[in-house]
Amino acid sequence: MKKRPKSDLTPSDPTRFGLASFLDLQPVRVPLLGQAAASFEKFRQELLRDLQPSNAYQCAVADNLIANEWDQLQHRRKRDRVVAEAMASKIAQLAHSAMCDAANEASESAEHDHDDWEETPFSADQAHHDARALAKRARSCDPDEILALEGELEALGVDLVALAATAEGEASRLVGFYNQQIHQLEKRRRELKADFDALQKAAPVNLASEMIEDAEIVE
């Protein structure tokens, strides 16, 4: 009896190559400024935990899949920030205008009652400062802060739906660009996931092949 020689190509044990994991072969991805760099590795590890790649090629495809998901997330963040910036700019204009109108109305109303009227000085510079402070809060990622801002804007008579529609319209070129990028990444993600699923389904076949190669041949 003799053993069929075993191929060096089929085993998927990283220790044979001096590696703790085939993931060690993957290049380190360094997130760019503004990409929440501190959260990337945790994001990657959690997805790897779900995907559970078991050999070198699966690790490569899994990392591509994770990079795709990360890029989608970044494009969504940038798209939303573009809209938030357009909205902040519009809020500064609307809030300043509303403050000036309110001061004028208060002054005109008080003039009808000369006995009780005490003129309150109105500062256009202060109104400009207050309007910019409201606009700055529109960039917040805190839901409670946004909710409070909505209440203050409504008190000033700002139509929030019209505000959002106008802001998105003004930012439509960049919003359209990011939406297109997200759409392309989603399509690529489906292709990568199909490839990864196919590799995982094929893995037991490869293992069976290794076992057959190790089997003794009876003559």
C-alpha cells in the first residue's frame, strides 16, 4: 500500500506559512481624515465575526466586502453632511430674517401704546450672531440637539419641510453624485457577497478533496 502524494496547494492552515491568521496577509487600511478612523477596526472585526472566512482567498474577498460596506457608509455620511451644510446656510438666512421681522413687528406694535412703550434696542449684529449659532447646531449629530433646534426654528416661523426641500435642491449636484456612488457600491457589494457565499459553499468540497488525497490506495 502507498499513499497518494498530498498537494501543497489545497491545505488552508495559516500556521504552515508562519501566520496566526490569513487575515495577516491583508494590507492595513488607513481611513482618511473625516472617516471616523477610530471606529474602522471595530467595524471590520465585527463584520469578520459575521462572515467567518476560513481560508486565504475567503479572507481576501471578505476584506473587499468590508471595504465596500465601509465606503458606502462614508459616502452616506458625506451626502448627509452636504445637505446639513446647505441647510445650515439656509437656516442662517431665514433665522436672521425672522429675527429682524420680529423686532420690526414688536416696534410697530409698541408704538400704538405710547404710555407703556419702552424702545428695546435691536442689534443687527447680534441677530446675525444668533442666526449663525442656530445654523451651527444644524450640523450636530445629536438627535436631542436637532429636536430642540426644530422647536426653536418652528417658533421663528420656519417651515422645516420647505427648509429641507430647498437645502436638498441646492445640494442636488453633490447629493446626486454620492447617491450614484452608493448605488454602484451596492451593486458591487451584491457581486462580492455572491462570490463569498460561493467560496464558503465550496470549502467543504476542498476539505473532502484533502481527505481523499490523504487516503491510502489499496493495490
